[in-house]
Amino acid sequence: MDALKYLAGYPQDLQARVRALIAQDGLAPMLAKKYPHVHAIRSDGQLYEYVQALKERYLRRSVSLGKVVYDGTLQVMEHALGTHTIVSRVQGSRLKASREIRIATVFREAPAEFLKMIAVHELAHFKEAEHNKAFYQLCTHMEPDYHQLEFDLRLYLTQLELGAGT
């Protein structure tokens, strides 16, 4: 198993620096110093309110948000941090669509910045389906440090996996 599977797309010199940090047992302290505060959003209701507030601030005119929940079935180690879906239901003679966001439960205990990054990512899919330039521009509009947070989240997931293996 490659300890840096979350960093596979990054340059080798950067991966080497991360490996050195891990070898010196410095990854966990570095992340704890940089992101000392775990968020207080524990319930699905609190999560819905949090994501809805982000949507109202940045995507007011987009489709309505039907549901936001922590999902224990999402396999973070399989690269699913969160999902966005459109659920269609028949109501009488009409077809109603509802947007849902599911966030892996491992992020219930994560730093606040990482939860925001995941929420921003999933909300951006409301406007842009693909991970293209417009998608990432929207993400950085909602969270200016999006790219750094995405990288640090990959470090966090690496640390979680390393910690689980010890």
C-alpha cells in the first residue's frame, strides 16, 4: 500500500518532502498546529444549516438544497469525501428533483477548514458538473484558500490512514 496515495498526482519532490516529514513524525504536529480547531457541526441538521448558509452566500440563485447529511457509507479511502446527487421523485403528475449532499462521517471530527472545503466543493457541483477550470474558479470564489486546503486535506487523510495502521 502506498502511504501517499492521496498525493499521487503531485510532483515527486513534493512527495519526497512529505515522506521526510512522515519519517520525522512531523506530519501530525504540523497539521495540528496549522488547523488546531475542530468544528462543532455534529448533527445532520447543523450540517444542513451550515451548507445552506454557504449556498445562500455564494449560490443564491442556484437550485434549492434538499438534504445534507453525514454519510457513514462513503469510503474516504476510496476517494469519496462527499457526494452530490439529484434525487427525482414523482409527486402526483409532476416530477420533482431534489439536490442532496452527503459528506463522509470522518469529517464530523475534522478541522473546520476541511469541512468548509468539502462543502464548497460539493456546492460548486451545483453549477459545474465537471472538475474543470470554471469549477475550480467557483471553488476559489467561495474559499480563496481552496487549493491549499485541498492539499492539506490530502495530508490529513494520509495522516489518518497512517495513524489507523499503527
